[in-house]
Amino acid sequence: MTADIDHWFGQDTGTSVTGDLQPVTGVDRGRQRILRRLMTVPGTYITHPDYGAGLPRYIGAVPDVPEIRALILEQMELEAAVGQDPAPQVAIQPIQDGVAVTLRYLDAPEQVPVVLAFDVTR
């Protein structure tokens, strides 16, 4: 079983009751990896300069929904947790100072449908 450290983008690292770093596996591992990829600005990781979609750049701008959808789908193809059959679905709704994103996809390792919804506003 592959595990990452439990960490939702923009939040503190998950810890156990004893203060140890907490691992994340399964569907939540994939959800965390997708969110991190979509929110990371390309060039942030020196050893992986092409990593990330940089969705925060759309904050405060008039959103180009087709462009954002294409970017998200392109990045989701790069994540092993995202099954490609059926193809992932991306819904984008403009909101004040950003966009609301809802992703529906099949978690490839677990073979279960997943919904990941988040706002890009800060």
C-alpha cells in the first residue's frame, strides 16, 4: 500500500493523537494529490518545474471556463489516481473573486467514483 503524508493544500499537516505525522491512503490520497496539483503554481517545485496547474492565477479575474476546464483535464490525466474510463467530468462555476470547481472521476486504485469540490478564491 502506498501512502503519503496527510496534507490538504492550504491546511496544516495531519497528525495522530501522539503528534506523529499521519499517513493518507486510498481515495483521500488521490483527492489530496489532485488538489495539490491543481493549486500549485508551475515553477514552485524546483526539481519539477512543470508540475502544477496554477489555478490561483484565476482569482479575481474574469474566468475563461473552457480554458480552466481544459487545464484541469490535462492535469488530471497526469495523476495515477484518476481513471480515464469513464473520462473525468469537470464543472466550473464562476463565483465572487474566483471559481467553484466540482470534479467527478473514478479512483483508479480503489475503483470507486469520487467527487472532489473546492473553491479557488484565495
